[in-house]
Amino acid sequence: MTSANSAAGLRLSDYRPRQQVVLPQHAPCQARFPAIDAHTHLGRWLSDWVGRDGQWLVEDVPAWLSAMEEYNVLGFVNLDGRWGDELSANLDRFDHAFPGRFATFCHLDWSLLSQSHGTDALVESLRRSARAGAAGVKVWKDLGLHVRDTTGALVLPDDVRLDAVWEAAGELNLPIWWHTADPPAFFDPADEKNESYELLLERPDWSFHGKDFPSFHRLMEALESVVSSHPRTTFVAVHVGCYAENLGWVGRMLDENPNLHIDIAARLAQLGRQPRAAKDLIERHPDRVLFGTDQIPSTGGDYATQDEYGTHYRRHFRFLETADECFPHSDEDPPLMGRWAISGLDLPDDTLRAVYSGNAERLLPRLSRTTQATTRSQTREP
């Protein structure tokens, strides 16, 4: 038996406390209303990053859809379309093969900025993607953190050379899902004061502190400048506006910019530790918040037997639908996104309907049939 004296030498990194609080527990197995996951990665763009060597992240699309129906998640925004042939391959595999169930987004090839008429080339790329059938545009954090022009200068999102791109997206009715920055702690020194210290030890490539990167607040200023300067373009600032740690800022942005929306993808840890503020934000803007998870599919096509999806989705349902307190936001031990528990929002039904699917259906007309879709009988082999 470990005594108090022997435990005095315990390393903090080995400390795994088990909370003793006893509270009511609820575990919704399905979304209360048909849901659209508005932030998914189903293609090949990130496959090398997760060790899948260029393979499709969803290997068996009918099996995937069948498994997701068990959770009442019926539609998906696929953010992996890229451009050109890769976009066409994604559209054929998902949108064309299963109408009403998928909305695939394109990307922009920022290397086109190196051309003499780089802005024109980017706009033309966007037009080609729209003609091919892209439902929207995914802008990733590489713009602002890594993309450089021919002089070697970092290209920030509010660079005037990109104004025509944002305007063109609006003209083409392509909403922009934008991941502008990672959590603000990633831009601070990875020291004893950093609340993401353990995560940054695990993933040092996620640290953006230092002279090679702009500050977090500079990136937020750039996001605000672009959104406010292009009111005819629809933006979804993903990951709770990339500033879930400051819901006052996010709320002000939504108040002042009717063309702005947010999703909740990969931010349960931040939202769940401030449930009253999170609920207030969503209830003040029920038509501007989208359900999304940012979950990467596991290897293998037998999705119905893999509990990873169920655990992930059920945690989201519990967070949105119940008033449960003090439950884990992750199965990691320790939870790398933060050593704290979260509490549920207990959102009213009309707000849940909007967040789960109504807002995504309004922004992406091809998904308007999602919640009316029946089940497996509608799916067919691509």
C-alpha cells in the first residue's frame, strides 16, 4: 500500500487523480434530432499526417454512412477536396455518389501567389472549383503561419492581394470555413504557466511562439478585418472562431458581422469549462452556430464495430443536450487538451435543431435533403 510519505516523491507527470464527486449521468446514444457534422475530414488530404500513406480516410463509404446513421448523424461537410483532379475525385466519391449526404469543399493553392498574376490565378482556381461542384472553401491555418510569397515574407490573411479572392468566393456563393489560428496557449512560451504545456510537449510542432510567427492576436485582427471588409461573403470561423477561450470576443464578432458563423469542432474542452457563457453565446446566436467534430476516421471499414466514433459523438450529444456536470472531455489519460472536466449545456430543442442541422442546411443547399434522408436503402455503391 502506498503511504502518504512514499507518495511525497510522486512525479507530477505521473499524477492521475480520480475525482470522487458523484453526479447524475446521462449518455445519449443518438443525436436528439438528425445531425450534420459540419467539420469532417474524409478524403486523402490528411492521410499522410495520420500515417495512412495517401489512402482515403473513409475506405468504405456505404459502411461509414450506415454506422453514422446509428448516431443519427446523416450529413457531412468534407473539408478535404483540395483542387483539380483531387477535388473531382472527392466529389465523385462522396457528393455525386450519395446526393444530399455530403458537401465537399475545395482549397486554394497558395503557391500560385508566386506567379506574376498570382491573385488572378487564385480567383480563376476558385472559379474552376466552383464549376466542378465544390460546395465551399476551406482555408487552413497555413495562411498566416506558413505561406510565404516570392520575397520570403509571410502572407497574412488580410493581405490586400487576397481581397479579390474573398470577394470572388462571395460572388460564387462559396462559404468559407476558416481555421485562422490554434488556441492562444500555442503562441505562448511552452513553460510552467502554459495551460497546454503537456500537449505542446507531445506535439512541439504545434507551438507557434517566437519571431517566425505572428502573434495570436495579430491573426485574430486579420480574421476580423477580412470578415468585416467582405460582408457579401459568408464565413464560418471554425473551432468557435478559433478563440473559444474568449467567448466575449466571439460574441462581439457575431454581433457585428452578420456574415459570420462558427462551429464547435474540437473545442468541447474549452466550451465545457465555461458552460454558462457557452450556452448564452449559442442561445443569443442560434442561427450562427454549427455542430462539428473534426474527428479523423479510424483505419478499417468495419465502422459499426469501432467504438471510437460512438464515444466521440455521444460525448458531443451529452454536452449539447444534457445538464450533466463534471464529466471528461476526452478519454486520454491525462487529457492533453486540459486537466479539467466539462459540464453540459442543456440546450432547448429549437436551438438543438438549428445547431445540429438547420444552419448547415441553410448555408449549403445540397445538404437540404439530409434530414429527410431515410437510411441504408438510399445509399449505393459509388
